[in-house]
Amino acid sequence: MDQINGSVVTEFVLLGLAQSMGMQLFLFFFFSLFYMGIILGNLLIVCTVIFDPHLHSPMYILLANLSLIDLGLSSTTVPRVISDLFRDYKVISFHNCMIQMFFIHVMGGVEMVLLIAMAYDRYTAICKPLYYLTIMNPKMCTFLVLAAWVIGVIHAVSQFVFVINLPFCGPNNVGSFYCDFPRVIKLACMDTYQLEFVVIANSGFISMATFFFLIISYICILVTVRQHSSTDLSKAFFTLSAHITVVVLFFAPCMFLYVWPFPTKSLDTFFAIVDFVITPVLNPAIYTFRNKDMRLAMRKLGRQVVSSREMI
Ligand SMILES: *[C@@H]1O[C@H](CO)[C@@H](O)[C@H](O)[C@H]1NC(C)=O
């Protein structure tokens, strides 16, 4: 472990989120509560979609996949943040730091592509309703999910291969509460200017491009909705506004973390928390509490669980 390409750093120091005991306690409850909400809410969506045949349409299958990814994304950091809160000296081993960065970008990449797939699904349903069933068939849905994973892995690997080979010879204070490429690269003992550009291009510009692409697609869909139907109008508006909220909440932090040239500790922390804690918990909230089909399916699932217990 000591000598990966001449590197001597075996562990990195992470930033503490709170100094005072009161703040530590508050954050402990905040993160624990939200993480429990993330686990329960997202698993509930996955189970509801899997067990209710009415929800076996691409929109809900993609949603269930998104829920799994949300759960994965917050699991890359939140459990560690919770266990680190009360430690005085927050260190992460070289290996774990690399693993954390890798999975953050796999999950983030998959989530990005899934959001595009969900927009494409809504675009087809609303703008090309006659062809919807032919275009968004189960094969297409599987293809989109597979593509999301392949792209996510490529996205992570294409940054990871550079970083894993960097020489780390001394400085090891990440200056953030989790490991991520932009911060860790700066600790390498060499000129990393080009590499920083690779990361900005790969993570930053991709998230910016994806964001604007998604916003424009949703605007197109909204325009079509306005021109045509009048009965389904509010329902479509409703679904779309949920999608748009998720997109904005996910991408705003990404763009800030990777593109904004003047990193500020407190803002970075805030935006990272939004992406790892707030977005993953909002997804289930938005889709379950405000979507009638989802609510009905959950009630049915609940009744089935209760009645199967009574039979035993
Ligand atoms: C994710 O998508 C795949 C491919 O369409 C599907 O088979 C699978 O059931 C989905 N996962 C969940 C949890 O719904």
C-alpha cells in the first residue's frame, strides 16, 4: 500500500462538519433521519413497482431504477459522514478514498443517464403518443438502463485511471467531508493542471450539457402539452414539474461542484449535502405523495402485506 507508484500517502484526512457537541448531535440526528428516509422511501418505491403489475410501464420501471441509484449514491458518503461525526481525527484510507470517488461517479453517471431516459420516455408519451408503445417497449427500457450503467462506469473509469496513478507524497488534507476527484487531484505532487481540466470537462461540462439538454426537452414537452390536450393537462404538468424539480436539484450542485472555478468550503459542503442527502430523499417524496397511481399501488401493497400476515 505504501508504494503505489512512489506514493507515500496511505490515508487522507477529511474535513469535520461540526466542531461543537451540540452541532455534532444535531447533524447526527439530521443525517440519520434523512438516511433512514432515503432507505425506506426508495425501497418502498422499488417494492411497489416490482409487486404491482399496473406499474410495469417504462416510466415506473425507470423510476424504480432511479430510486436504487439514489440509494446507492447516498450510501457512498452518508454512512461514513455519520460515523465520522464524533471522531476527532477523521481519516480515510487511500483505498477507501479511491473506492468512494469511483462509486460516486458510477452512481452519479448512471443517475444522469437515467434522468435523460426518463425525459425521453415522457417526450415519447406526450409528443408521440401513437408510437409510444412501439418505441418504449420493454427491450428499449432494458437497453436504456443498461446504457446508463455502461456510461456511468465509463464516466467513472475515465477519470479514475488518471487519479489512481498520481504520486501522492505528503499533503493529505482533502478539505472536504468526502473524497472526490477535484479535491484529491490537488494533493498530488505534480503539476495537475491538465488533469484538473479532464475532470472539469468530464464531470462538469457533461453535467452542464445534460442539464441544459434536459431543461430544453422538458420545455418542448410542456409546449406540446399546452397546444394539445386539455383534460390531461394538469396531470402532465404535474408529472413534468416533479421531473424538472429533481433535475434542477440534482444538477445545480453538480455544476457548482465541478465547474465553478472558485471553490468555497461552506458552499461546497452545502451543495454536496443537497446531492447526497436532499435529492435522494426528495425523489420518493415527490413521486409517492403526489402521484395517485403510486399512492394507490402502495396502499394495495400494504393491504397485501397485512392480509398475508393474517393468514399466517
Ligand atoms: C430496472 O430496469 C430493468 C430494465 O428495464 C428492469 O428489468 C428492472 O426491474 C428495473 N429495476 C427495478 C428495481 O425496477
